Amino acid sequence: GMNVFASFAPRPDGSQNTKKGYSGDTKTANGNGWDVVITHSGLLDGLNVFAGLSSVEQNATLGDLDSEAYGFTYAIGGATVGYQHSKEDNVEATAAYYENDAYAISYSVNDDLTISYGITESSTNLASTSDVEAQSFQISYSVGGAAVVFAESDVDNQNYVSGTNRSGRTVAVTLAF
């Protein structure tokens, strides 16, 4: 079915954690904030689609902070694929924006073993920047209350700066008791 979620925050200026803000906020907001999200899962078996909009009235020199996102996930058998596009306008600078695309696939080999891979691409219109691309490959295996997780991640042009590439590897063992 379809779900619609809406919220309204009067003066989300960051002075309270419950007002769409957080401690130490820059207090660029001086108006109201609102969000609307729509999800739908009845179009096709295994398909979930979503879209959302958010707006926070900022000071007059920045214009309103607007965010939008939309995407889908589709599950068939043990595989799930997904895509999401998002964009944020007027982030801490007049007319600045960030645009992001994320793609992922996961496959549950059985009840204990899952493999997944994801890519995120991000760009901005700020001067002298490079597009960011991040990739990650993960494997998790669980048996009883124990799990072993492996992740290999790479980021090109970290912080939108050309040549600042990073790689990381995570191996974790968790126990539930």
C-alpha cells in the first residue's frame, strides 16, 4: 500500500535538539521547516518506491534549504537491488547544492551468508571541486549468536578534493548473548 508521512517544525533554529536541529547548529534557520515522504509497495511484488521533500526557511541571504530524495528497492528471490537520488540546495552558501546517486545490490546466499556491493556518487557546484565516488563490498556470515563481517571500502576525491583517495577494511566479530 501507500503511506504518506508529514512533519512540521516551527523555527528549527537548532536551539533545541527536538526542533530538527542539533547542538552547535549554525542557526541559519529563521523560519519553519516541513517534510513530506511518500512510500508505495503495491505496484509490483517485491518493489518499493519512495520520494520525499524537505524545506527549512533560512536567513534571507541563503534562501531556503531544500532537500529532495527518491528511489526504489526491488527484491526477487535472495537478491535485492536499489537506487536513490538526492539533492540538497542552499547548503551553507547561496545557490550551493550537492547531488547524490546511490546504487546497491545484495544477495542472501542462504540464511547465514549475505554478500553486498554499493556505489555512491556525489557532485556539487562549488568552485574547484571534484566529484566524489565511494564503493563498498561487504560479506557477512552468521552462525547462532555469532557473526563475522568483512567490508572493503574505497573513496575517490574525499571531501570533493581531487587526489584525496582513501581505502578502508573492516573485519568484525560480534556475539549475541
